[in-house]
Amino acid sequence: MSDNAFEPRLIGFLCRWCSYNGADLAGTARMKYPPNMVPIKTNCSGRVDPTFVMKAFQEGADGVLIAGCHPGDCHYINGNYRTAARYPLMKVLLQQMGLEPGRVRLEWISAAEGDKFARTVAEFTEQIRALGPLEWGKQFSGNGSGSIGAGGQEPTEALEEVPA
Amino acid sequence: MRKPKLALYWAASCGGCEIAVLELKEKILDVAAAFDLVFWPVALDFKYKDVEAMADGEIDVCLFNGAIRNSENEHIARLLRDKAKVMVAFGACSAMGGIPGLANVSDRREIMDLVYRRNPSLANDEGVLPQTKTVVPEGELTLPELYDTVKTLDQTVAVDYYVPGCPPEAGQIWTVVSAVIAALKSGRLPPKGAVLGAGEKTCCDECERVKEEKKISAFKRPWEIVPDPERCLLEQGIVCMGPATRAGCGARCPSVNMPCRGCYGPPAGVVDQGAKMLSTIASIVDAPTPEEIAEIAATVPDPLGTFYRFGLASSLLRRTKVPAAESEARV
């Protein structure tokens, strides 16, 4: 991997009952897929607050995958139905801010679908590679916090300047 | 004892916050009696140079309304921050970017182009754009520079307290003013970053409408239906921002059949008001299949303008297409 080539940074919010196990299966079955996605285990795809997705983009993600159980399979009966409703609305919202719709993706991946997981990550990585880097967080030196009362100024930028 | 010095300023705002202060009515005399008003461009004839001549920290309290979107706004924000001991972000624009913050979906170039070139009611054949400096025979004329990005006050200078609202309720302003007077006297100020003149819970908590189970099969705009005056507006399919908005106004809009617009910002502990509202809406859509649910959810008109009507500048959202020059120029 050369230093100059763009490597997409992806965040995957995976439901612990299906998609995370699907990812495990892909691993134990030694399926190959790109290493670009950081998986984050959530209890349910319905736990993925739109705030998480926005925060991921703001902190440098180029694409966000949300993966949960197939409709009807939710461990919590209807958590993924919440996701199904939230996702299109969030997509419209992000598009209104100029974000390419391909940067967020929702997939239903069961614990038995290791191959679908591997395929999804591979496809998504290439899709984001084609779109290029997002660099949402560098847009302006806001304090990165929407909550009024959080106070303070732009900690993110200051932190980035600290030498490693 | 010398009276504490009070300054009020308007940056990118509509003037509504100033009217809200005047809504104190005869209590405005109490404000004048308790404070020495040293700067209030809308009502009193002080100049910027009068403020520049003050010592640092000479002003006790500054109520700053309006967002920061041009070089003049920023200059005065920095000036008043230096001169004031207590800086209060007063009103939705100052605290969260407010309505001007919606301009962050666009940028300066696009705004200038639309307003001065492509506006259908405009006669500007030469395509003249406002310039920061223009030389005329009488000398040089200057205008403040419009920024690409609208910022909140706390994205520009350090802010001590926040008073949300578009505008803040007159009753709440009085509470804040008297609390600040008492605090200055006792020397015990509220913790920095506190939201004053508002509650911790949500607008729904103050709303007297009957709330039952929320299940929505279609979203309506307020003009499309005659809402039941007793029942929760959200349950009737009207997108009411109540569940994601801080209490403090006494639910004034829902009490007159209009949905909450969210001007008091997110309640305590919430980072992004619009994201929370999006979650709320998505959770109450009622349909048997994910496809139908998605279809109904997608019918919410203008999610960005609805969920982030006042909070776009302070939200996690960022414009994706941005002029390269800006990030260097504005830091």
C-alpha cells in the first residue's frame, strides 16, 4: 500500500446477533475481503442513532455501513424496522448536505451469510474508493458538538496538530 | 455601589431578539435601573469606538444575539468577548446558528450568484457584486466580508452562558437578567456553559395536549389538516419538533395548533437535535413491511430544513462541497 494512494476508511455498525456473527463466519471460513472497514458491534441495527453516522463522517470516515438482521429475524422483534425507517430519511438528509448517497449503505446480513458480509465489504470499499475521500471533518473549525452548553472552541483541530 | 454594565449586540439576526428584550415592557425600566447600558446599537447611540475605548473586562454582561457570518460580526464578537466578563449567547442564532445557519447548505459564491445575478426580479446586467473595498472619487468605501460558513458564537469566541429561543421568551429573559443580577451581587455565578432561561426536559413536557400512542401512517403539513386542538400534533401526522427540543417556552406553538419548530435547541444531554428528531420520526412510522415504512418515512417534507431549522450551524452535519480556500482563510 503506497502512502499516496487513497485507502477508504469505512465504519461498519454491525448488529451483534446477525451481522457481527456473519463477519465472524467470514473470518473463521477464511474468506478474503479488504481490511478497510472498522467493525463496531452494536446490540441492534436499531441502536445506530443517526448521530453515530454523522459523527463517523465528521471524524474521518469515508463511508458508513449499517448491517442488521433480515426483517423478521430481529432479536428485539422490530429493531431493524426502526433502522429501515431511519435509513431513507437519513439518506435524504445527508444528500441535502451534498453527500453522495453511496457513502452510506444498509444491508441485512444473517449469521450464516459470511460470504455476503465479505462481498458487501469488498463492494463497498470499491464504491467508496471510486467516490474518493470525504474529509467532512475538515470543513471548518467548529467545535464539533451540536449540544448548546457544551461550550469551548474547536478542540478537534487543536488535537490534530499535536505531534504523534 | 456602581451599577453593573450591560451590553447588547446583534450580529446576523433578524432583530427579533431585540424585540424580545423590549417585550419586558415596563420591566425594561428595572433593567435600566439595575444596569448601566453601555452598548445597544438597536436602541442607543453608542459607536464601536466607544466599546474599543473600554478596558478589557469593563462590561459585566454582554447579551449577544445573532450568528457570525461576516467579518463585522466576527470583529465585534471578539471585541465584546475581550471587554465583557460574562458573554451570553442570546437567542437561537447566537447559540446554534439559527435560521441564518441554514445557509451552510450552500456557500458564499453560490449565495452571491443567486442573490445578485440569477434572481429573476433583479436588473443587474453588468453582474455587479458587492465588494469589500470600492474606490470612489470621495474616498474608499468598505463592506464587511461575507463568510462561506455561518458559525455560532461559541465557534468564534468562548461563551459563558446560553439563552436559547427564537426569540427567547420575555418571561425567561427577565428570569435570566434577575438571576445574573443576583449572581453578580452574591458573586456566585452559574457554572460556565449553563443554559439559562430554559428547562432540562423537552417541549413535550410542557405541552398540555393529550399524548397517547404514536403511530403514523402519513405525514401532513400543518395546512393540510385541521388539527384536533386537544391531541398531540405528532400523533396527527404533523412533524412537531417537541420531542427533540428543550423545554422553556411553555410550548407556545403547540398551544396554538402550530408544531414546535425546535428553536430552544436540543434538550440536556443531546448532541444533535436533528438526528434525534429523525430517530423519533422513524420510530413512530407504522406499516407492516420495511419497504412500506421506508416509503412513509421518505415523505417527511424537507428533513434538513425541518429537523435543523435552527441548529444546522451547530450540528454534526457539514456541507460536502466546500471551496478549498475557506479552511485556511477562516481558521
